Amino acid sequence: MIAQRVATVGDVEDALLGKGFEPTEHYTATGRYWKHSGTGRHLLIPQSVQGYYPDWMLQDLVWDLGEIVAGQARIGRSKRQNGDLNKNQQRLIRKTSAAGTDHLQYVWILECSACDHRYGANGSDFHHRKCPKCQGGKPGLQVPA
């Protein structure tokens, strides 16, 4: 069996501090939130396993931090692409860096294929979203400029 490379809690904290993040006093059952001093964005850092993280997790984290600090939204790791349709025929027009109303979500711009109405929605809602104009869906989020 090949041993997996690991990163310590100190490695992760150093990476966060080096990118301008500070720990908050907010915890969940699975981790702790850190807040970026410049952008105000929060990041949930999972709890370690006996003081260690898999090395790949630190590499992914540092990549995400670089995108956040550079002013680019992480916009998640969804495989959804512009043009995709959900089960209610709502088309993804584009993903934005504007904060959504669900935890750690971003506003996605959707368009109804039946009436062409454009509106914003949380990325996490795309799969079941209905058009607010012609299908009785919830009101859309504000579309960022």
C-alpha cells in the first residue's frame, strides 16, 4: 500500500493566514469558518483527522484561496455549463460572482425556455428551479450587472 501524503493543521492554518484569512468563532459539526480580511468571504475548513489533512486537500484549498483573493468567485465545482437545461426547461445563461442567498452560493442567471424570462437563482437551486413568470416558481434573485 502506498502511503498518502498529509498536511498538518499548522500547514493549513499557515496557508490560510498567508492568503489573508483569519479564523472566526463560528463552527459547524464538520469544521470552522475563516474570513478573508479583504473580500469578507467566508470559507468552511473541515475538521482534521487526528491533526492531519490529506495533502490533496491542502492543494485544493490553496487553489481556491488564490481564486478568492484574486477577486474571482470560486463559483463552485459544478459541472453545469452555460446552455444546460434543468427538468423544468430553465436554461443556465451564466454563473456570476455575486453572493446568493443560500449559504456559500452564487447567483446564476437562468432563462425560461418557454417565455424567455431571465432571473437570478442560487446555483444550488438550478436542478429544480421553475420560472417565476410562467411556472409559478419563487421570485428570482436580483440579476447582477
